[in-house]
Amino acid sequence: IADFEVAEEMIKYFIRQVHNHRSFASPQVIICVPSGSTAV
């Protein structure tokens, strides 16, 4: 992730979109981080 602020806003946006379409249930989020990532 090159720009953490933009990534944070994007995640917040997606969570809001899920929450708005499922007002009766709280959203469930899974975040995956690769363990062998490089600094490319």
C-alpha cells in the first residue's frame, strides 16, 4: 500500500456500502495480508 490514507478511506467506503445495503445485520469484514510480501 503506497498511500495509507487513501487505503483507509477506501476501506471505510466499502464498509459503509455494505452496511447501507444490510441495515438489519452488522457487516463482517475479512482482511488478508500476505506473509511473504516484498518491498517492490
